[in-house]
Amino acid sequence: MDKIIQHMERLLLPMASKIANMKYLIAIRDGAIYAMPFLIVGSLVLLVLNLPLTDANNFMYSAWYTNLMAEYKGDWLQPFHASMGIACIFISFGLGSSLGKQYKLPEITSGFLSLFAFMLVAAPVTGWPSAINATYLDGKGMFTAIIVGFLAIEVYRLLVTKNLTIKLPEQVPPAIARSFESLTPVIAIILILQPINIMLSRMGDGMLLPQLLMDVFKPLISASDSLGALLLIAFIIHVLWFCGLHGANIVMGVVGTFTLTNLQMNQEALAAGEALPTIFSGGFLDNYMNLGGSGATLGLAIAMAISKSAHLRSIGRISIVPGIFNINEPILFGAPIIMNPILGIPFILIPMINVTIAYFATSMDLVGRVVALVPWTTPGPLAAFLSTNFNFGSLILALGLLVLSTGMYLPFLRVYTKSLMVQEQREKVKEEAAQVTMAAA
């Protein structure tokens, strides 16, 4: 096992470290993080307006809620449209400012350039009086926001590096100087992207770049909603964590693009009263895989709290409360799990088992599908209940997976406890031998 770990360190750590420090991945992650408060609130608004209380054949039917929604639902959808409905506006600005910051460019200017590039290709103005086509401002424009946002910042960086921007005298206030410095990148972005708009419009009967990219990425979007994709994601995240790297931060920067796109599909179907099309959307992994954090370690914390080892028992009891809110650093580094061959095995396998069970339960409609984002610190069972439109099956499944995780960790914990006790005994013998030697001397 030591040799296996040494090979993993030699092969995986350098590669994983490079991936973790990739500027583009960091920018995508930051863009999603900046947008998250708006997306969560917008999702919850949609959830409140579509509670499962309007079906007269359902035991949860509520006449007052049905009447209330019939009269006021349209009035209160605006917060959803102004958040999830234009999610890519927030994300494009966020990823642009993040990438610009990494290049030591002005953050706000970088964010606006990224946003300008996205609006240029994704929001054409039609009709009179003028109206913006908002079709691709939601999750459907995600890939476009990422690609043209990166393009805009790279153009900006190139022009600044080559001194091809307008420079004003030092006496000019900095804010005004930066505004004039941005003129050249704005013109360059127009000259690059507008010809693409014109060409696509004439070739595809008004086709937009987001529509083209959605067609290109459609196989990937479909593949992301498969069990194979879920298992691969779970495996990579937890192998990286086992090696000491934040697997979720590294992987979810890319995967989040697909989960938000899939979530948008579910929300559109929910608003239209149609069947929800996707399984792997929004916080699906938080609901069923990350019960207590990566590795479903709340189950391990519970198991450790009753361990015979005083060391493990104290760490387990300390870790339960933060684990309820999906914060598991105390147990990751305290047990430890990182580079621990005994606890590392269930740490990698249990999340894969959990997502497999959750995938089949969802595909068979035994539990609800995710239609809302909730904060990642929401306890897993409660998050499952809220994000699936108050589906009791999802709550029961998450609780069942927590119990299952605890049971699967127990045999490995017993082995680890015995190994610690043997190690403690050896150290005790060494100390006694050293004391005897010192006394004899």
C-alpha cells in the first residue's frame, strides 16, 4: 500500500496541482461563486411559486395556495427572471473579472468587457420599439459566456501587453484613464465577434452563436446526465482529495457548467408544468454524495464518535456539528483521511455507491428531481427535500444514504482503530524500553 501511495503521489500530484492552478478553471469557478447568491434566491422564488399543493388529487392539496398562485404567481416571477433567467450575465461578468485579476488587469473593466462580448453575440435587439432577445441569457448561454468571456480578456491582455491602448497624461484621473484604455479592446471585440454574428445569421436563418454552441455541446450535455459521468466525477473528486487537493474546487468548476444548464432545463419544465428532463442538475451531488462534505464523511464522524480509540472518538465528536453543515476539514485532516490507505478506500467508494443508488432512484421517479439551488452548507437531507420541491422521497433517500454511509465506514474504522492501537502499543513499549535503558545507565 505504501508503494501504491508513492506511485499516486508521483503521478497524480503534479498533474492535479497544475489543473488546480489553471487560470481558466479558477475563473469559471469564481464566476459561478459570484453569481450564486442571485441564483439561489431566484431558484427559491420559483420553488415557492410552484409548491406541490395545487393538485386536487394529492393529499397535500391546499385550496388557499392554489387560489393565491392563480392570482399572483405571474406578478412574483420577476425575481426568478431577473436572476436565474439571466444567470449568464452574472457569470460572464464574474469570470471576466476573475481572469482579469489573475492577469493583473483592472477587475471591473475586465468584467464589463466579458459581459459586453457575451451580450454582443447572445442578446440581439429585435423589433421596434427595440427589444432584447433574452433566450440565451439563462443557462442555455453558459458555454457562450465562458468562451467569449475568455476571448475578451485575452484580447484585452494582448492589447495591454503590446501597448496598443490609448494612454492619457498622468494628470488625468485614473478612472477616466481606464475608460479610454478600454476603447481599443471594445473596438477589437466588436471587429472579432460582429462578423461572426453576421455570418451565422445569413448562413443559418438568424442563427446565434449560443444556438450553434448548444448544438455542438449537446452530446456532452446529454452525457453529463448519465450514471457513467456521475461515477467518473465522484471518483476524480475523491482521488484528488485523497492526494491532499481540493477535488471539488478543481472538478466542479467545469462540471458546474453542465449542472446549471441541466437545472435550467428542469426549471423551465417546472414552470411549464411539464415532466422534468434531467437527473444530474443543481445540487444533486450535495444532496446524496456530499452528506457531511466530500466522501459522505458525516457517516464517518458518527462512527468515529463511538470508536474505542480516544483519539478517533474525540475527533469524531468534534466533527459532527460542522459535518452536519457539510464542513469536513476537521475529519479530513484530523483522522486523517488524506493519504490514509485504510480510510481512503471507503472515502472514494462510498460516494460512488451513493450516487449510483440516487441515480436509479431518481430515474425511476422514486424521488424528485432537483429544481432549485440551496446553499451548499444546507444539511444534505434538508437540501434534498428543499431542492426537489419538497419531495419526501428525496428526504428519506438522503437519510437512508447517511445511515448506509455510516454502516459502510464502520468495518474500515475498526481496522484503522486496531492499527492505531497496535501503533500506540509499540510506542509505549519503546518508551518503557528507553526508560529502562536510562535507569540502567
